[in-house]
Amino acid sequence: MNEKPQLRRVASSFATGVVVVTTMADDSPVGTTVNSFTTVSLDPALVLVCLQRGSRLLSAIEESGVFAATVLAAEQRWQAQWFANRTRLADATAFAGVATGRAPVTGCLVLGEGLAYFDCRVHELLPGGDHAIVLGEVAACGELGPGEPLLFSGGRYVGVDPGRHRAGSTAGSAAAGSAGVSSGSGLSTSATAAAVTTRRNGMTSTTQMTANTPNAIR
Ligand SMILES: Cc1cc2nc3c(=O)[nH]c(=O)nc-3n(C[C@H](O)[C@H](O)[C@H](O)COP(=O)(O)OP(=O)(O)OC[C@H]3O[C@@H](n4cnc5c(N)ncnc54)[C@H](O)[C@@H]3O)c2cc1C
């Protein structure tokens, strides 16, 4: 009996949040949607993600030794779908139209409209069958803004009124340059940057045209 479908189905009854994990590969940012994120230890501060062997993100993290995880808000559903889509380009253009800032220690990209971020150095890479367990030491973390989390359960995104715009991600505040990143978040963003606000799949997002954006990196 093939137990994989059964395991997938049963495992999907465990509801999770969703993060986008980013790192740098040859000076170009890469990012992937992940729901295996877990906090592990407070002292030392450790988190983990389980990444598929052979994936671009795992190879890039093995190379760079750093990663950042952005906890997604409910209205970032399209970003979760995009960063899980295998047809997306494997370079900075994957971040076009996505508000980003730099994590303060590693410089990995953080999605500005998220709820929170963890900025990590790889502590240990452990075998985990067809996945690798990436244990990260949290070098910095912070809240990005208020809002409801994006949840994943039963193989789909669920809850919490995902169509509702939260404060800080509306076109008006984004155009003012905040991009949903609250002050004191520790993120490196430019207050003087020009902000380009776009709507995609009904969602508003802002691209900061600064050295913090993939547009400027490439
Ligand atoms: C809600 C949600 C949660 C997720 N959580 C996790 C998680 O915790 N861990 C995790 O590893 N993934 C997770 N995924 C899946 C992950 O987001 C996608 O597989 C993503 O495309 C991986 O991107 P990548 O660039 O890292 O890997 P990719 O390079 O896209 O590789 C991913 C896998 O697909 C294979 N592959 C790549 N291109 C092709 C192709 N053209 N034809 C056939 N096979 C191909 C690779 O060999 C590898 O096994 C999640 C997806 C969703 C929607």
C-alpha cells in the first residue's frame, strides 16, 4: 500500500501558519513558501524549517549559511501561492511587485507586508528523509505590523477574513513609504525611497525602488 497520500491527507489536518523563507544565491534573492516553520528553543534562540532535498532554496541556504523567514498575513495569500509556484523565475524578478526590506543581520529579504520576521544563521543541517531539517539561530527578529495570520489547513488557505486589508497595507499608507513595515521593526528600508504601489489579484503591494529591492540588486 502506498502510504504517501494517506500521510499527506492526515498531516494536512494539522493547521499551520505560512512563512516565506528567503536567502541569497550568487547575490540574487531566492524565496520559497514554507509551512514547516517551528520555533524550537528560546535559549539559545532556535527555529527550524524542513526543506525538500534538491530544492533551490535548500541548495542556496547550504551555500549562504543564512536565511530569513517572514510570517505571512492573511492578505498575502497570492504571495504564498507565488513563492510555491515552480514556474516562477529563480532570480530577483520573482520579487517584482512585492514590498521588501533587508533583515538587519543577514541582509536576506523580508516581505514588508508580513506580520513578523526571523533573521537567522544556519545552526545545523540535519537529515530528515526526503527533506533536510534546517535549524537556524535567530540573530534578530521583529514584528512588522498588526493583522491576521495566513493559515494553511486541509491543503488550502483558510480563515481569517483574508480579503480584509489591515492597517499599513493600504495603497495610501504604502505610497507614503511605509510599505507596511512599522517603525522599530529593525528592518533596513529607506524612508526617502520612491514607492510604486501596484494591485495584483486584488491585493495592493508596494515596491520600494531602493537598494533594498531586487530591482536595484540586479
Ligand atoms: C502552504 C505551502 C507550504 C509549503 N511548505 C513547504 C515546506 O515546509 N518545505 C518545502 O520544502 N516545501 C514546501 N512547500 C513547497 C514549496 O513552496 C515549493 O515546492 C517551491 O516551489 C519550492 O521552491 P524552491 O525554489 O525551493 O524549489 P524548486 O527548485 O522549485 O524544487 C522543489 C522540488 O520540485 C522539483 N522540481 C523543480 N522543478 C521541477 C520541474 N520542472 N519538474 C519537476 N520537478 C521539479 C525539485 O527537484 C524539488 O524536488 C510548501 C508549499 C505550500 C503551498
